[in-house]
Amino acid sequence: MSFYPNIPAIRYEGAETNNPFAFRWYNPEEKIGGKTMREQLKFALAYWHTMCAEGSDMFGVGTMDKSYGGGDPMRQAKAKADAAFELMEKLSVDYFCFHDRDIAPEGRTLAESNERLDEIADYIGSLMQKSGKKLLWGTANCFNHPRYMHGAGTSPNADVFAFAAAQIKKAIEVTVKLGGSGYVYWGGREGYETLLNTDMGRELDNLAYLLQITSQYGRKIGFAGDYYIEPKPKEPTKHQYDFDAATVCGFLQKYGLAKDFRLNIEANHATLAGHTFQHELNVARVNGAFGSIDANQGDMLLGWDTDQFPTNIYDTTLCMLEVIRAGGFTNGGLNFDAKTRRASCTPEDIAHAFIAGMDAFAYGLRMAYRIIDDGRLDAFVADRYSSYESGIGKKITARSATIEELEAHALALGEIPTRTSGRQEYLENILNRIML
């Protein structure tokens, strides 16, 4: 049976098409920068939003039917998998991502949950073999169940810590079984509501230990991909320990995890932290921690994580510019951690959302290469720092300048160095001219 009978196979028809079920900018097999757009962008479907989310929010129940024919929970889980692979095929999406509890219902005990997860993983594996679709990354939902109300790795209850470790262990095993190239840790409740009842030092130490033992186990059983931490400043806790990219990089360095972990950057989480999407990607890149991306956007007039499909072409352009400068994706990709609006409640709306997001990033990829080929922005930045290529600047770059040499140089200048313009408006105008 077809779960999406009114959604045709989406093809590239070019910018002038009026077909709402066609790509205008995403041409999967077109080569740009020496690789196909399919290889460059590595789009992925987020199981939790696309296949599970029913449109509920804090003020209302769901508006979408995600029962996939109903029946017992395991039958429904298999039907959900069938629907996911049908949708990926029609959208030309090659990858998917999931939490363990997205694909298989939780049982009464951990053992029962694991049995269910194994059964559904085998079923999904058969669908992957038939379709050629791949797992971008897996993860464990260690935040939804009431047992995690005070955190998982940061829980004050050692039994909860042990349960989380066991659940992550199983999720890594399933990720390995399905050939996933990444595994994500998102600290959904790894934070605090008040410091009055919190031992922050203990919680951070425990969280690092959880990451250490579970990631080492993954390597032991043959996981060769990337481990990711996904920064987010708040929600559901008031303050989360993975606040932003800089905070996570500091955490990884402190606990000796930097060599094995990368960052999964989400656009909406960046804005919640008071940063731009480009900023978070840049911080990850310059710290050697760039890994993967949750592709979405937030509503700047709302103060919460709206997880909207990305349509802002300036954001996607500057994002892809950072990705290219990082050398492109290795094990990561662009996962649409995004959902249709609550009032966009038909299956067709899902297709329109993916088309919009995929086209926005395809356009961004095209513009990023146009910016690089144009060269003016890079040339301006190089010229702005050119004083570090000779004289005292070259010594500073080589880290050979002594404090006495720097003082002597400053005294010899006589006056305060000449002011030079950063020309922000000029550069923004260049960006507009390149893109438009």
C-alpha cells in the first residue's frame, strides 16, 4: 500500500517551473565543486519529526494522523518504517536519523524494549537493503520518559545513570548494525532548573564519564563513525550543559574527549543561544570539531525551539560556505530536524516542506561556490590581516615575538596605529550582489 498516494516522485525541473511538486534548485546528479549535489548535501529525514510528530504543542493536541493504519504497537512501527522509506524514495532523500524510541515502542522493561528494538532494526535493515537508503546517525531518547525528569547522565539517582548507560549501549549497537556513520548525544535534560538543588561539578563529571564509557564501547564493537554532541542552551531545562558550540568544545577538551567527538550544529539552537547559525558552524570548524548539521530555522519573534523547515537562503548560503571551508561533510550531513507547522496538517504539506528546505540548501550551496569563485570576500579578509604576514606581525604569527620586542615596536610607532574600516556595509552589499 501507499501511505502518500498524492505525492509524486519529486524531480528537478529548474527555477522557472510552476510545478509545486518539483525541485527548482536541487538537481541531485549535477556536479558542483567536483561532486554531485547529492554527495555534497547528504539530506536526511528526521524520524522523530517527520514520522512521529503529530502537530501537538503546549496548547493543543495533535492535528495529524501518524498511526499508519493503527494496530498493535509493533505492527504500527513496521508500517511507520514502510512509510518513511516510501517518503524518502519520493523525495530523493538518501539518509535518515532516529532515536531508539522513534522506531520501536518502549516496553515494560529494558529487556522488552531491547527485543522490540532488535526486531524493528532488522525490519528497517531489510528496507535499507532493498532501497539503498542509509542511516546518517542514531541516538537514544534519554529525556522523554519520567525516569529522566532530572537528567540521564546528570541524574542525582545512580540507578537512572545506569539505565541511561544501558539504553545508550543498545542504541549504539543498533546504529552499528544498520551501518550508521554517526551517533549523536543530545543532552535533552542534562542541565538544571535551579542551582539550589544542583551539584554542577558532580553532574559534569558524571556526564563526561557516561560519554567515555559508551563511546569506548562503540569502538569496541566496531563503530568507526563520528560521535556528536548537539549544543542547545535551554529547553527543556532552564540551563543545559551543552549551551553552545564554544561551551561544548571546552567541555570536550577538559575531559579528554576532543579527539573522538565532533559537533552536530542545529540552526534553531544557535539562535536560542544568541548566536547566528554561521557563528556556531564557524566555532566548530576553527576548533576542529565540525561534524554534522540539523537543518532547520526558528521564528525570531518566538523564544522557543520551533524547528521550522529552513527557507532563509542567506542562512543556507553562509552555512554551506562554512561547510565548504571545513572540507565538506565526512560522516555527517544535513538532517532535517524540522516539522511542518501545526496547521500544515496534510501529507502533501510534508512534501512541500522538504522541497522548500532542500531547494534552500541547494541554492545556498550554489551561492557559496559563487562567493568563493568571486573571491572578493576572501580577498578582503586576507588583506585585513596582511600586517601579520611581515615584520612584527610575522613574528607574532610564528609565536616568536617576545614581550620586550612588542614593547619596543609599540614605542617606536609614536602614535596610535592608523584606524582602518571594517567595511561591513560594503561587504554586505557585495554579498547581495553575488547572490542576487
